[in-house]
Amino acid sequence: MPQGICELRKRDTTVTMSRDFQLPGRSAVIACEGMAATSHPLASLAAIEALRAGGNAADAAVTAVAVLCVVEPQMTGIGGDCFCMLHVPGQPVWGYNGSGRTGARASLEALMARGISAIAGDSIHAVIVPGAIDAWAAILDAHGSFSLDRALAPAIHYAERGFPVAARIAWDWAREVGKLRADAGAARHFLFDGSAPAEGDVVKLPALARTLRTIAAKGPRAFYEGPIADDIVATVAARGSFLTAEDFARHRGEVVAPISTNYRGLDVLELPPNTQGLTALVLLNILERFDLAALDPLGPDRFHLALEAARLAYAVRDTHVADPAFMRAEVQALLDKRFAAELAARIGRPRRMPLASAPALGSDTVYLSVVDRDRMAVSLINTLFSHFGVGICTQETGIVLTNRGACFVVDPDHPNTFGPNKRPMHTIIPALGFRGGRCEFSFGVMGSHYQPMGHAQVVTNVVDYAMDVQAAIDAPRAFFVGETTVVERALPQACVEGLRARGHEVALAPSPWGGGQAIRIDWERGVLIGGSDPRKDGCALGY
């Protein structure tokens, strides 16, 4: 009689890459019942605890993102925005656009009259109405079983009782001391004797804890109407913002349908504009014209093609993507594969071509993925945009404010121009991957403008190079800033020299390109396979 049983089911033979166990790295996490992958262990644990307490993936995702807004304050917060894609087997994919708008009094003419030609990351006009709290409540209302107060409980605990500062967070925080010192509220709540906390220091955020308790007790509208909103409005009004209390009271996010393309058999879903998800899909459509699998995954030919294709895809973004109410181009026309073929024909295989350049502003975002035992999959992203957002924190309520409005342009002829009641082009993009009508991947890559490039790299790593989700995330990255190709130190020197030989001006990245999480659903074997980016402090956990 056999003592053990191995359930031999059909294996997915397309994923073959295993890591070299003599080299530094981490294995993908494998579990059966549920899984969470976030950029901080405390958030991943909070999500798993929510699942084991009977919650579903929606409950766990909101619980985790609320924790991240406390323990990663440089990266995200309740003063920012949130986007979500969620799939329940047998139902259409549900998407939520939780981005905020400018105020009703916002005036392009007023900015231009002052000689403002671009909205800087530290401009008061970069602050828009934060959409995150509304989005969390909408996710729970539509698909959750937890109340908002239950989902916020772990975040409140860490804000009140304290959390130890993780290594990457301490590294980021220390580099923003000057920014925090420039604002009285930011210095009050996020500097300690004038300094950033060190790795392992325990930080408490009592003002933010009180704010979260108010929202938990009174519901999401307490953020948009009453003392919390009044504190935000007073803070920004004193600096010349167009925002008013009426703008906050008016805020609502919206349910949206995803857009998609098929990349070599994998249906990749992104949220529609005003997000830049379209950019990732255009990029994949271009790359599909080339036989990437025949190229070395760490070789110069692969990275040259990816960078040239990205420059074209981002030029499409910077020309067309805006609040959908103001876009002039049809999304489906931009996703047409004949259009991608025309773009691909412009790429010079031997050398770099003079192509349009992407903007380069730093990013602060968290992405998380959760899948539960019923295979509800949640792909969620929450952002302040830059490190500690605009660098302004409310004195009484301890809320760091977003600077997402820096993504607007100051050009009356552009669809993404600054104006009243308008959402900016948004860089944060959650994603899902489907094969044969079933959700196979929930994934996302943080990193502001880098995100579409990150999505394309993860997808091509999995589809073309048969990497597991952890290896796909770990792989070295490159992007471009203006005319410069900026590479991570892990990219092999032979690749760097090969890029230079192809006409790239190459520089080393001062910090890693983004961070990512992914969960793959192996339907045949009934397991979940998760990965989390070593560029951050997080992890995937399952049970």
C-alpha cells in the first residue's frame, strides 16, 4: 500500500525555467488555498489573515493596501489614487477607475498667464482630489464580504502601535528628507528629530491612525465631506490650489470595462484611459511582430527591440492618452494590429533610430495581487505618484497628498491639458492575463512611466522565455529617460556594450526600475504560484 499520493495532473510544460540554486535568488511561492503578493511582508500577512478568517480576495486586497498606506508612506497613501481589476470565474472582469479630478475652478488660462509651461511635481496644481478611499469602498461594496472598518483594522493597528521600517523603505525615506523638511506637516509627521527613520526603527503615525478610525467609523464619505476634507482643502487653498470642499464632496470613481490584446495566445487585460494601460498593449502588439524567443533574453538584440518598441508606444501615449472624455483617437484604432505593424516597421534592427522620448518623473506606487480559494483574482494598484507625493502633508489629519496632476500638460491643443473637472493621464496600471477564457495571471509592475515597459517585460519573459513568475520579475530591466538608455546594474556587461554598439547612450540606473508582484493560477494542478520583486521589501505568501 503506498504511503503517499501525488496527484499527477496535466502539467503546464510551457513554464520550464528553474533558478540556479547556487546563485542568490528566491523561489516562486506555491500554495493551494489562497495567495497574496505585495511589496511589504506585513501587508502580505494581513491579506492572508483576511483570507483565513473567511474573507475573499477583494477583502484581502483592500486590507493589504490599507496596511501599505501606513507601512510604506513614501510609496502610497490615502491621499492618492487607486485602480483595480477583479475577476470572479464565470463573470465579466470588473474594473474600477479610482483616480481623482482637478477642481471645478481649475484654469489653464490662469496657469499660462503666470508663465507656467509645465506642472512640476512640487506644484500645488499637481494635487487633485484623492480617489483611493472611494475605490476601496467600491471594491468591498461590489465584491467583498468585509465592512470597510474591518478591512482597515490592521492598518489602524500599525499606525497606532507602530511598525518597523523595512530596508528599502528606509533607503527611500532617507533620500526625501529635504522634501519633507520643506513642509511643516510633512516634517511634523514623517521626520523624527529632523531625520528619517533608520532600518528597523519603529514608527507610529497617530494622526493618520485617527483619520483611519474616523473613516472606519463613519464610512468613506467621511474622507470627502466634513473635517478630513476641510483639512485637506484648507491646506492646499493656503498655497493657491483651485480645489474646494465641493470638489471633494462631488468625487466618485467609476466602474470601467478593461481593454485587451492577445500576445501569442495570452489575452492581456489593462484598464482603459485615462490610464496608460493602452501603452502596454500597443507595446506588446509591436513586439509580437518579432521572434523574441529566438533572441537571448539577456542579450542586446532583445533589449534593443524592446527599447525601440517602447519609444514608439510611449509616443502614442503622449500624443493620445488622456481623460477619455477628452480623447480624440479611438482606443480600438490604437490597438489595431495593423497600426502596430506600421510602428514595428519603423524600428531599425541594427541601430537606434531617432524616436520620440518619454517624460521622466520619479514614482511612488504600490501594487498587489490576491487570489482566493474560489479563484477570485484581484489586481490592485495605489499611488501617490512621486516620493511622498507633492511633499505636502495635512497638519491635523496626517495625509500626504498626491502630485498626480503633474501628468497633465500645459497645452490648450492637447487632450491631456490641464483643465476643470478633469483626470490626468495616469501611469498606474493593474493587469490580468487570460488563456482559454480563464484567468491565468494577476500581475503588475510599479514604477510610474516605466510600468508599460515592465508589463511587457514580464509578459514576454513568461510567454517567450518560459520563465516562472518570480524569474520573470527578477530579470534585469532597462528603460529610457529622454535619449538615454538607463539600465540596472544586473544587466550583463555584454548586453550593455551591445546596446552601445547599436547606438544607445547607456547609463546605470541610480535606483531599480520599479517593483512588481504576480500570481499565476495553475488550473490543471490546482495550485497558485506567486512572485514578489526583490527590488522591494515584500513577499508572496500562500496557504
